Amino acid sequence: MLDTGDVIPKNIAIRPLALSSGETASLHDFAGQWLVLYFYPKDSTPGCTTEGIDFNALLPKFKKLGATVLGVSRDSIKSHQNFCAKQGFKFDLVSDADETLCNAFGVIKPKKLYGREYVGVERSTFLINPKGVIAQSWRPVKVPGHAQAVLDSVKEHATQ
């Protein structure tokens, strides 16, 4: 399970990622810049929508600091494309249908909802520095104010 201070392993860094834009990238493609990687449970649900909207609203400020934002869930590319179109997201979402990225970051956890137990994605965010090291992690995440807290962390780390 990757966490603060860990270097992203090469096998994870070079793994192709399916993006909502229809393109493919890898974490390695973002080397040399700050990367905000946020994991969320499901497209088009209230908390995940709010979180995405919050990151989208602050996107120009993230970009000004040289940071890229990527959202990650187990949803399909088609689901991501619909979610982005409906909400007007200007950043990519990663489809991790096989859970490789989720498992590497240890975000798949037992959860309970209305007394029902299941395994799902724990809302988590990782700030990866330009050298591929996790500078900070947040787990579990509470949505209100989270995107701003991540932006504040990027500001703090980027000016050191």
C-alpha cells in the first residue's frame, strides 16, 4: 500500500491508464510536475459529484502551480465521459476497472452502507511530487473543503 514518502514503483508508474478523454497515459507521463491523484467511489453520486466540481472549480489555480488533477474510480470510460460531460469537468478521469491502481494505493476497503457490507473505494487523495514521490496523502477524505486543502498543500510543497 503506497503512502506518504513512498516512490511510485516503476510497474505502477508505467502502467497504461485509460483516460476519459479517450487517450492513454501513465503516471510516468506526469513526471516533472505535481500530480493530484484522487480516488472516489462512483461516478454521478452526490459526494463524488461535489468533489469533482470542487476540483474543477480550482483547476486554474492547480494549473498555475504546475499541478495536474486526475480522478480515479472503477467506472468505465463511457461512464467517465458521461460524468465529465454532464458536470463540465476540464480534467481527466481514470478508469481503473481492474483495480490495479486502487490496489497499489490501498484504497479498496470493506465498507458499510445501510447495514450492508461490501468492498469499495475509500475516498482518498495523493499528492505526488515531480520526482514521483508521494508528498502527502489524505485518507479517508471528507468532501467539504478537501479540494482547497489539497490546493493549499500544493502551494506549500511547490514553494519549498
